[in-house]
Amino acid sequence: MDVRAMATRYLGQLTHISLARAVHAHILTSGFTPSPLILNRLVDLYCKSSNIPYARHLFDKFPKPDIVATTTMLSAYSSAGNIKLAHHLFNATPLTIRDTISYNAMITAYSHSNDGHAALQLFIHMKRHGFVPDPFTFSSVVGALSLIADEERHCQQLHCDIIKWGALSSSSVLNALMSCYICCASSPLMSPCLLMAAARKLFDEMPHCQRDEPSWTTIIAGYVRNGDLVAARELLDGMTERIAVAWNAMISGYVQRGFYEEAFGLFRRMHSLGIQQDEYTYTSVISASSNAGLFNVGRQVHAYVLRTVVQPSQHFILSVNNALITFYTKCGKLVEARQVFNKMPVKDLVSWNAILSGYVNARNIEDADAVFKEMPERNLLTWTVMISGLAQNGFGEEGVKLFNQMKLEGLEPCDYAYAGAITSCAVLGSLDNGQQLHSQIIRLGHDSSLSVGNALITMYARCGLVEAADTVFLTMPYVDLVSWNAMIAALAQHGHGVQAIQLYEKMLKEDILPDRISFLTILSACNHAGLVKEGRHYFDAMRDQYGIIPGEDHYARLIDLLCRAGMFSEAKNVTESMPFEHGAPIWEALLAGCWIHGNIELGIEAAERLFELMPQQDGTYIILSNMYATLGQWEEVARVRKLMRERGVKKEPGCSWIEVENMVHVFLVDDAVHPEVYAVYKYLEQLVNEMRKLGYVPDTKFVLHDMESEHKEHALSTHSEKLAVVYGIMKLPLGATIRVFKNLRICGDCHNAFKFISKVVEREIIVRDRKRFHHFRDGECSCGNYWNSNLRLIIAPK
């Protein structure tokens, strides 16, 4: 037997690439030219072994490549997703040697790369030049059409073409056409009823012998996809074959639409009929358990899987365990979720992201950070979850740093990542960084994103630019309830209670139904502006008009509003009507109102209850001490201080910060650390002299311990917010707005002083404290002097 015959014989039987390479090497060393059959077989083997570059190298050495080798290379490029090389190769192939199979390979390549227009154009070109389409051609073309069709007639025209060429008898073509009608029915540009009717007509007219597993699954999943669960269930109940995929589609549809009982019922029936349950069945049922908050049901499913599934595949293990991690984290069982994660023999990126998201959603940032650092690989979702988690839990600086690190590592942030970074800027009050991100978002085209728009509203509001927040809100292409809530909250934070109410009423006219967050924001707006009548109206409307049961946070806001207005009898009536025990927020609201109005008896009762509920909360001790101090009961002040020391409770130190030239400057009370603080004290002294000429008198009642009057005035001059404001006046350009942020509430004297300072220096001063914003302009504040709802509470050492 000569070398040619031997090569032809062995290559026809070879399936292992290493043996093929050995035979190929023997051919080359023998010094003869292989036949096209041998070369085509080698190209095919190299392509199947994913060695496409060498296959192309061999292909280019063909004196005259035939259509078999060309089609082999086209299919390889298509499978590898290299549409550009496939396109060049096909165009270089002479029309005289092309055939239907080569056209099919190129149409499939376009379809797989989601280029439906190119696939259809090539199909038209194919027919124009006399090539006869076969069932495989139509299957690929129908798939391409489902990507781009925007009118019912497009599907109907191709349907007619299929009938004309006699390809409708093919099961694959029928299923593809039915799938095309169903896909197009999901488009907002189409008429879903007409298209689903066309798909159903195809199914009903299909010979029973042709109704295979893809047929049943396609039509049932189609009804599920388009929200007609009744029609889908009717088909499923009438199906004689026990096709697990169709049952899984039905269960998944129930879960996605929130019909959890129906999903569980179908799962039980599937088991009783002996239909094989797989990873798709279990993941759907586990998702139903987590979405419905049915911890015991989900745990039973977990136990059932462990007991009945023998030798599961790796895909089964990954899918089910990933669903279990999500289930346990949603149910607040992080220990169980971590146990599942730790026991997994193989983990993928979904597993890591699931446990990371669990820790982030539970506000366990320390463990989330540990998981993030341990991850062997990260994708865009990983970074986005971590950035958003840091921002939402108050770690703004860390969120911004992580966002910048992501960009340095070459990942292009998506709109959700930008939303997380913007939220981080909101936490920090970093307007410059927030505006830079806003510019990047506009340049990248993410400004139409709903999540970005909502984050920008909050960022501008928390940085003191409520007008900019309003501009973002008005220019968003689409707004949802979160957008309305964010804008109402922005107005509330800045003391614009009337405008917040007007916006809320406008939201109702737009047929947007409020949720519990909406009522929290509108009650806050009424609280900050002292709108008692309006606050009571919205609290009553929550239950009476919208069926929303008020939570403790809603009651706390109403009681806070009433107490700050001095309406203690009404506040008491509200507390007695509450359907649950008084928690810490209720007693805190009562205590704050008592401090404002000097109701010492009720204040002591509220403080004592808070000592029981939250013994480590420093604010309770501070308020009670201040109440005693205003009455001159210094022995009681000393007793409260002693109690703090015995219980190891420490007061949170007050600090204020201001951003100047992209650098944050922090000031503490009685600051002696900042390098320019003594220049600040000197300039502040000059300002006070000017303020006194306009009638300013330091309010020494806010220094709540026993000392001489001049010492009290000095203590007031060392408050951190005064130092930060004065530093801004010194360093920012003439006329620039001063924006200062404070971790505690602003005190009454500082509030009064800033009104005078704004008039002396003729500049706007914006101060954000723990609760709200104050805009000082020309001697007035935006809160309408309702500052006593945000008293700064002081306790000073002896």
C-alpha cells in the first residue's frame, strides 16, 4: 500500500488529533502532494480540536481550496465567534464554487453573532443567484429574523417563503418559525395576540407525529414568556408526553410571576407522575422559596435534593448550590449560606458573587470585603455589588477608591457601577467628584439610565444643590417611584416642605401609587417644616386610602412632628393607639420633643426606657444631661456622666468638613490640629466683631456646663462647623457658595451665627448636619428658623 492510500485510509478513521498530527507529519516527510480529500480531513480535524489558526495555515496552502474545506473553515469561525474572518473568507470564495451548505454556514455565523440584517441580506443574495435553500437554511434565517423583525408582516412573509419552497414539513423549520413568532410577540412594537395566535396555529396544525420535545417546550415556554400562564397550563395538562423541559418552563413561569403556590403544586405533581426532576426544576423551586420567604419549604427542598440525587453532575451541583446560597442569604441565614458555599467541591463566579451579595445585603461589609479579596476572579457584577454595598452602608471613601481601582484594572464601568460611585460621592458630600462622574456618564451615554438618574438626584441633594437635583429629575427620559421618592426626600432635606408636598400631589396625579418609603419622605418633609396638619393628613391617608400599614418608623415621624410642635397630649394618643410595643424610635422622638420644650418629667421617663432598650446609645445620656443642665441641676448632670463612664459609653466627637480644591479639610471642636486653624480663629474673631454690630449675641445656653460667661462664648467659637465655614470663606473664591458637612446636629448658636455671617460676607452658606440642610442667605435660613428640630446636643467634660 502506497503512502497516499495509507494516509487516506487512516485519516478517514482518525478522531484523535495527536494521531492525525503524526500522520500529517509522515505525509510531509514522504514528499508527496496530498489529495484534496486528505487535506480536507486534516483541516476538519484541526478545526474540531480548536486549532483554527493552524487549520487556516494549512487551508492557505491549498492550490485551489474546494467548497468542502471552505465550508469547514466557515463553520469553525462561526463556532468561535470570529465573524470578521468568516465574512472575509466567504467573500473571497468564488460564486462558481459556492453551494447551499456554504451559504448556510455563513447565514448561521451571522445569526449566532446577532447580526440578523446581514443574515437576511445573504439569504436574499443566495436566492437571487439561484441557490436553493434547504430546511437548515430556513431554520437559520428564521432565527435571524426573530432578532430584527419589527412588523408582523415580516414574519408572515418569511412564513410564505417557507411554504413556497416546501420546507414547512421539516420539524426543525416548524419549531424555528413557531419560536420566531413567539420572540416577536415579546417586542413592544408588535401585536402579541396576533403573533401568539399564529404560533399556536402552527402548533395545532402540526401532525402529531412531528410534535417533538422542542415543539411542546417552545409553545408552552412561549405562552409563559408572554404572560399567558393559563394557556400554557392548558397545554401542559393536555400533553401526553412527560417532557421535563416543558414542566420546568411552566414552574419557572409561575415563579417569575409570583405564583409560588402553583409552582410548588406543579413540583409535587411532577414528582408524583415520576417525571425526572433536574437542576432547572430545583433551582426554580428554591427561588420560589426564597422569593416567598418560605424558609422551611426551601430547607425541605434542600434536604430532598441531598437525600434523592445520586452522583449529580458538576453543572447540577453548581446550579443548585448557587440557588441555595441565594435562598439562605435572602432568608437572613448567612451561616447556612456560608456552609453551602464552603462545601461546594467546585465554585464558579456565580457562587462567589452570590455569597458576596449575601454579605452586602446583610450590611456585613467586613465579611463582604474578605470574600471580595479572596475571589480568584471578578467580573463587572462583582465590582458593582461591592461598590454599591460600600456606598449604601456609609463607606463612601472606600466606594470611590474601589471604583477608581476597577477602572485602573481595565474594566469599563456599567451604569450600575457609576450609580454606586455617585452614591459614594453623596455619602461623602463630594460635589467635585460627583460632577466629574456626571460628565463621564454624559460622555459615555449612561445619562439615560434610570439607576444613574436616581443616584444623581440623591447626590446633588446631599451635596446641597437641590436645584441641580431637580434639573436631573426633570430631564430624565423615564422616572419611576424611586425617582419621585428621591426628589421628594431632596426637597424635604432642604426644608422645602411645601414644595415637597406639591411634588407628592403631582406624583399622585401621574397615577404613581406611593409606597411606604413615599410616606416616610412626605412625613419627613412635614416634620422639617413644622407642617403638623399636613403630616397628620398623610399619616391617616397611608392606611385609609392606600392600605399601607404604618410601621414604627412612620409612627416615630408623626410623634416627632407632634412633640416638636409641643402637642404632647396628641402625641400620647398616637402612642396609645399603636398596635405594637413602643420601640426605641418612639421613645427617641418623645425625648427630642421633651428636650425642646423642657418637659422634664416625660423626658426622664423616655430616657429611662431608652437606657433599657439601647444602653450603649450615647445620644440618650447627652439629651438627659442637657435637660438637667438647662435647669441648673448640676448634680444630676454629674450622675448621668458617671453612668456613662460606668457603662463605657462614649460620646461621638463632633466634626465638620469642607471640600476645597478637591481636598477635604476636617475640623474638630476646639481644633488645634489643622495647620491653618489659628488663622481661622483670628478671622472668626474679626467676623464676630462685625456680626455684633448687626445685633449678634452669642447664645451661651448652648454651652451646657457651669462656667463663666466669657468662657462660654469662647467655647461657642470653637465649634467645628464655625471653623469649617470660616475656612471656606477664607479659601474659596469670592462669591462661591460655602458647603459644610457635619456628623452631628447643628447647634442653635451656630445656626444663628451663620445667618449673620451670610449677611456680613454676602455669601450663601449651606450646612448639612445629621438630619437636614440649612441654606443661609442674606441673614435668613431656608428652614424658616425651624432649627430647633435639629438641636446640637452637647455634653462637655468638667
